[in-house]
Amino acid sequence: MKSSAVAVFERRCSGVLLHPSSLPGPNGCGDFGPAAYHFIDWLVKAGQSLWQVLPLNPVGPGNSPYQSVSTFAGSPLLVNLESLVSQGWLPWAPDTTYDNSRCDYAQVTLQRMARLRVAWQGFSSMASPEQRQQMQEFCAQQAHWLDDYALFMTLDALHGAPWNDWPAQLAWRQPQAIDMLRQQAAHEMGFWSFVQWQFMCQWQNLRQYAQRVGVFIAGDAPIFVAHHSADVWANPGQYLLDEAGRTHVVAGVPPDYFSPTGQRWGNPLYNWAAMQADGYAWWQRRLAHQFSCVDILRLDHFRGFEAYWEIPAQEPNAIVGQWQPGPGKALFDAMHHALGSLPLIAEDLGLITQEVTNLRLACDFPGMRILQFAFGDSPGNPYLPHNYAPRTIAYTGTHDNNTCVGWWKSLSPHERDTARRYLGPQADQAIEWAMIRAISQSVANTVIYPFQDVLGLDESHRMNIPGLSQGCWEWRFEWLQVGDKAGVELAQITQALSLSLSLSLTPNL
């Protein structure tokens, strides 16, 4: 029998893409506080049954959640401070100096981390025996990754990046040196564990609230990890590194729609032979952890599992490189054997070959279709709604795309005329609603709209511009921008297309 999370791909439903960091709130960055619960309520009123988020991991260089220090840890910036105040561990200290339309990561990180340290001191001095027991149980349950993460963050604060430049006995985890660190830095390691405990408590409470009102959570798993991460430091043999721990080849994609020079992500590449030798144990732990946090998981850069673009580390961009074979179906067979049903969305965008499509179909994963990609060539374009297959996740755009309004403004006259003839006359009055209706009327079982498109916002509200290292991932909204009209319009579209039937099938997760 299929789980209800897998079964969502078989029925008509729709949802909204919004990262929690974009939510309103008083602390400079959206988090798991009251605004997150209010957003779930808004989704229900708007007839939606999916909330898709971006990776919940700690952000890395360029504020990207795709370059994290851990694939298991949650972002400390998403921990709601008011919850810590209510438990008596943190004095209330409202700050009104933040820009509510953008997340200033430098300011927010400095102040949020300082407040979390105060909360840790408060917990250390006044937590009840029951609360201490709860944290101990969490640490024991998550020890397979949490211990390495706490060690890594402690060493990162002492020595900085990259990890392979740390003192050799610490970089290469000599047991005596690591045991001494555990003794000397027990309180500091306790802080990082405390933050993760609170992250998980708050997130699971939010997720359970969503479940009660019939909203699934769709998460996002980046395919690659950052070199300066607990994952690579703890398991260097599972990555393509030289004897000094440096990358000699890195990840990325060749020139494509987003960039004429490709995208040089810089992540280390997996040593797939080593991973296969232990039955892909790290991937089993990773996906099991992800599925304990979300109902459905978008698997980033799915084509990299069939073949990935290998770039020499000394190259400044992604033009020079070569395709190398990925693990293919063997990885997903191992995951299915270990974990059962895999409610995965394959992010099959970019240069997709028939081999990639064959792998996705063999794994029975739904793929993605982006309406903004539809109007460049012929009626056979796979991103045109009349060419969708039922088992498809359709989007107006993703976090990497312009908003619908910004996209419309950027089109050439010919492209705009082509899109207008397909989308109808409403395109000139409200392009975002014309696009939302177009994918809603397709046979795709699942449609997801970026919240910026639901609100009709322009290009200044983009979440990310691929290849740009500054100014991304910062967008936030305020409730005054939402009003009543957008939710009512979305609910009417959903109801008219019988998508609201999904709300009667409350998930039993």
C-alpha cells in the first residue's frame, strides 16, 4: 500500500512555494514562529494542500541553503526566539532595526546567534529535569550526525575554513585529539546540540499543525554538500579529494538557460564507488532523516544521479568539464530496499537526456515542468501545459526563476506574442494569474506556485539568481502585501478545477 505522501502524486492538489526565512517576523528573518502557523492557515483558506520549502539546512556562502555546513542540521536562523522566551530561558528583547523586506544575513546571524547563546545559558541554569531528559534523548537519537556536527561547529569557531587546514590531528580526526576536544569543549558542543534540539522541536510542532489541517510539507534535498561541512570532514573517503583533503574536481552544470558560462558550484563530488561499497549507508541515513522532517522531498539536480558534470577545480567557470556516470538506479534500489516508498520529486531541469528520463521513469518519480520555459520554440515544447503527463509537478517558476511579472517584462516582443496567444488576453492584464490558470488546467496532478507569483510581485522580489553570489535568498514579505484578494482568487481557481477535493483526503501521516 502506498503511503499518503506518495499517494499525493496520484491525485489533484496544489500548493505554494515559500521558504520560512521569507515569512514576516520581528527578528530580521522568518522562522518557525506565529507567522509560519498563520501562513498554514492562509494556505487552507486559499484551498491549498501543499507547502513547499527550500532546504532547511544552515545557510552557507552567499547565504545559500545549497552550500551548508551540514545536510542533517537545521538552520539556527529559523529557530523562533519567542518560544525560548516563553520557556523562561531567554529575556524578551524586541529589535526594531531590521529591514522587513529583506533578510540582512550578516546582522541577523550575529544577533540571532547571540540570543541563542543566551537561551542556552538560561536552559543550562534553569531547565527542569524533564527538559534536560528530553534534550538528552534527542541527542542520543540523532547521535549518528549530531556529534560530528557539534564537533565541526566547535572547531569551525576556533580555526575557520577550510577544515583541511585545521591542525592535522583535528582535520583527520585522530581519536585522542577528538576525545580531548569533547572534554574541553563540552559546553560549546552542548550549545550546538541545544540549538538543533530546539529547531527540531519547533519544526515538528509546526509540521504536526500542518498535518492536522490537511497540508503536506514538501522539502528540498540538495544533491551535493559543501566541502567545508561536517559531512565531508567526518567522511572524507566518500568524496573525490586529494591526499590533503582538497578538491581536484568540483560540481556544477555546463552552459544552459540560466548562464552562458554554466554554473560552477564548487562542491566536492561523491566517490560513488566507495558509497556503493557500504550500500550507500550515508544516503540511507540522509533520506531517512529528511523523511522524518517532511512528507515529500524534492531531489535537487536529479540528472546528476545519471551523469554529473565534472569540472577541474582550477577552472574559473563551468565551460570546461566532462560528464561522468552517476550511480543510476542502483542507488534508488538500495534506498527503496532500506526505506520503503520514496515520496521523491525529481528535479529534472536543465540538459535532460533520454537516459535521465529513463532513470526517472524506472524509479517512478514525478518530474517537474516550468511554464516560463515553454515559449521558446515549438508546440512540442515539453513545458507547454498541453504536453504535460498526469504524474507531473508543474510550476509557474521555481526559486531560481524570475517572478512571472518580471519574466513577462523581460520577454522580447516575439516571445510575448507567442505567450499571449497561448495564455489568452488575460496575460496583458495579470500575467501571473494567466500562468497560474494555465498550469492548473493541465493534466498535471500537482501544481505549485511561488508565493511571489500569487502576490503578483515583480523581479525585485526574486529569491535567487543562479550564478550570482550576492543579494540572493534575502526576500521577505509583509502581511500587508497579501491582503484578501490573492487567497480568494487562488481558492476559486482551485475549487473550479476540483482541486479542492484533495482537502477532503486529510493525510494520515
